[in-house]
Amino acid sequence: MDLGLRGSIAVVTGASKGIGLAVTRALVEEGAHVVAGARTSSAELETLVHAGSVQMVPVDLSTPDGPASLVAAAGDRIDILVNNVGAAHPRVGGFLAITDEDWLGTINLDLMAAVRATRSALPVMLAAGRGAIVMICSVNAYLPDPLVIDYSAAKGALANFSKALSKEVGPRGIRINTVSPGPVATDLWLGAGGVAETVASRTGAKPDEVAGGAAQQSVTGRFTRPNEVADLVLLLASDRTANITGANITIDGGLITTV
């Protein structure tokens, strides 16, 4: 299926690995030019940069000025913004062990980075009268988990923000949608210091046992793959879904069992 993205200009946050890298790669395959933001690059992202379709911008997206500097690198045309950057830190010590610094760090990266990038990109999109913004949210936005209580709260706020803003800018040609994955096979879950390893260090289980237990909570019995999330993001960013805005699409292998 031709998504009609050839020649589009896209900005992707958190683009060096995981979902962000998969989205960046998929956009390039569809013929888009990507302005990719991340604190540091990666070998995989550099391969795309050297191929000529990606501009990598080193940036700390948790800072007040970081998202704006990334968006500015795209110039006076932005067709697509993918707010992907985020992190989840398992709070194995419980709620009382989470400091104000922890809370503010999570809110800055998982909520405010998207708010700031959107605020910077919107004037360009509004001037053009069109644009698509896709937020990478989480099932934890509506599946609160004490192990990631601050992450859940930030993602809940992101979902609410996205829905509210979609109502404001929809009449002016800007579509805003959220994608809510369950566990995804990325470093956030499976890498060094990720959720599986952190929980395993506290419980005495092995990381693969923790990950396996989480996977079995889904109907499909496995984690979602980053490229599967990327395919959904590109569909929402394309005119194939031109009348979808304010929607939240879950991709969790059936983890959420309620209607």
C-alpha cells in the first residue's frame, strides 16, 4: 500500500533506538525525509544518516529548549511530528521512595517533551493548513501500575492533552492521534537496566522470566515488535487515515481485556 508519504518532512523524537528508530526507518522506506532527535546517535541511525534521508540532531529533549531546537532544524515545513521520546523506570521501592526529582524527570520526558515539540511545530503546520502529529502513549495511560506510577500518570496526561488539542486544531487541518503500545521488544523492557532486569534484581527472578511473564499476560503471548508500532504510526500519519483525529489506537496483543 502506497501511503503517499514520499517527499514528506517528518520530525521524530527519541529516534536513535527502539520505536523511534523503527519509525524513522519506516518513514525513510516510504520516501520521507526525517529530522531525527536523540541525545546520542546509534550505529543503526547513523546508517540512515549516511544514506542521505535522515538529519540527526543531538538534543536533550527533557530540557525546556531541547524540543524547540529539534523542530527548528526542520525549517519552514513539517508534515509529520512523531512524539516518541520517553522512559519508564520501575519504582521497586514503592511510592514513598519516589522523589520530586524523579517525578519531575518523568513528567519532563514523557509529557513535556511532547508538549514542547508540538508547541514548536504547530505554527508551521497551521501556516500550511495541514499536518499530522502522532504521540507514542502507552496502555499505562489507562492501566495504572504502581510499579511505574509516575510513568502511568505522565502518559495519562499525554493522552488527555492529545485529545484536547485535537479538538482545537482539527478544524484547521491538523490531525493528532495517540498510539498506546503494551510491552514492546525494545531496550526499555529488555535492555541493560530495563524493566525486566530491574524487576528481576528485586525479586530474584531471571530477566527472561520477568519478560516471559509479562508477555504471557497478552492474548498473543508475546511482546509487540517495534516495526509493528512503526507501521501503525505511519498509517496514522498518512492521508489514508485523513478523517481520523483525536483517536487512541492500542497495540498490545490483547493485553487490555475490557471494552
